[in-house]
Amino acid sequence: MRRRRLRDLSIVQNTPNSKEVNSEQQTVIGSSNVPETLDEPAEFQSNVKGQGRTLLKVLYDLNPVERVKVSRNSHGQPVGSEARLLVGYLAIIARNANMLPINYESWHHMPDSNKNQAFDNIKERFALEVSDDYIKKALGKKWRDHKSTLKKQYFKKDISREEKLRNVPPGMLRYQWEDAVRFGNSKRREDVSSGQKVGRLQLFEITHRKKDGSPMTSEAGEIMEKLKEKKVEYEAIASTDSSVDLENIDNKIITEVLGPERYGRIAQMQANTVEQIAEVQKKYEELQQQLRVEAAAAAKEAEAAAMAAE
């Protein structure tokens, strides 16, 4: 490969007869001497930094046959200004919604075709001495960091689901963002089913079952079955219809199954006096406390098991 220097960068020409400088044996992944990921330099952490933009302009101005040569040290780590440019470019690729969509649960679930496309794009601009696995691992870290930042800035705000769906981040594809929001809501549904939260449907069952777990009446049993069926319907609709508000789903289901008047009569039968109403609320609070105690006990058992295993 022919070499030249541009703005203190080592540039090589990738001719048809040239061999790839990358080798899987050049970096031992998992070695204690090799960091898990590359740290992003300060000039790429802000869009207002002129130096980062200048370096990227140099990168895009390269001839089609030219590559930035990224050298490594004895530990297999990228070094020099070329390494800083590489790290900045990895961050840019990780934020490319077309190439690496955010609507996957984890980097592990990202299709290999997307990962390979991103890696091929990187190799079109860099001649790498570090291993392919090293770069892919660093790229995965950048993608996870990007997804985490989006969640903190746009998703975890205390706003309604509809507002989250409308608040699409700049540069993000709408369908990907909607998928990410729906996935977040599905995770909250899992929290409910795991006992971390008790909703109105669960409270209805609690207050309409005997101590042995059977329904208090045949009518109550039929109602609970209808409530379950309706919830399944709503969750199926919510997977494709962003207008369904999962956070208010219990109220809608109870109203649809029972009707306002019928629900009022059953509620009145359930608690005809102030004392009975207070008893229902107390039962609800006791259940919440019991769930918290059980969760804490389970966490302690897991910690003890982990210590014993060590």
C-alpha cells in the first residue's frame, strides 16, 4: 500500500493487489490488557466542537481508494490521532438509524446483516490493524450508549405514551421510535405481572375471591374471565395501534366489561359501608407491602447464593 500523511493522519491506498492489514490474531479479545471498548474523545462528544467536524471532513474527502491507517500498540489497542478519528466515526455509525436501528431489545438481537453493513462501511474508510471483533465490540458499546441516551432524554420523561410517540428524536425514524416506546410499555406490563405493581384488574380479583382462591360467586368468576379475555384483546391491539394507552387500559376494560352502572352496583355490593371500603384499601396496601417484602427476600437469597457460589 502507498502511504501519505494528511493533517497528521496516516493515509494508505487500498489497491486491488493489497492485502487486508486486519487480522483476527492481532488482538486477543478478553485479555486483561485489552480494554472492552474505546473511549470517545472529547472532540466527538459535542456537536459544537470544531476539531471533530474538521477531522470528519478530512475522512469524507478521502479518495475512494484511500484509507486511514489505524495502528495498534503491543496490547492490541488503537493508538494515535487515527484511533481518535475511528472512535468518533464509530459513534456516528452507531447513531445511524437506517444502518443500526434502535428498535431492537439489545445488540445481541441486532441482525448480523446490519452489523456487517456497518462494519463494511467502516472498512471502506479505515485500514485496521486491530481485530474485527474488537471493532464490532466497540461499535456495540456505542450503539448501547446512544440508545441509553435517547431513553434518558426522550423516553423516561413523566409524560403520556401519546406524547412520547409524538416526541420523535431528531434524525430518528418514526416507526423505530414507536417500536421502542411500545417495547418500553411492554416491559412495564411485565413489571405488573411479576408483582411489582398491582392494577385495578388484579385488585378486582383480590376482592372477589375467597381465601381458597375460588371466586366468591359464579357471576364474579364469569366477570373475571371476561376481564382476562378483554385484556388479551387490548394488548394485541396495542402491539400494532399506538393510540391504545396501556397505562389506562384497566379502567377501559372494567368499564367495557361491566358498564358504568353494573360496575357501580358490584362496587356497592363489595363495600356498602365506609368500613368495608377502608378494608378493601387496607387489603390492597397489605398486598403491596407483602410483594415488597417478598421481593427483598428474593434479592437477599440471590445475593447469598451468589456469595456461596464464589
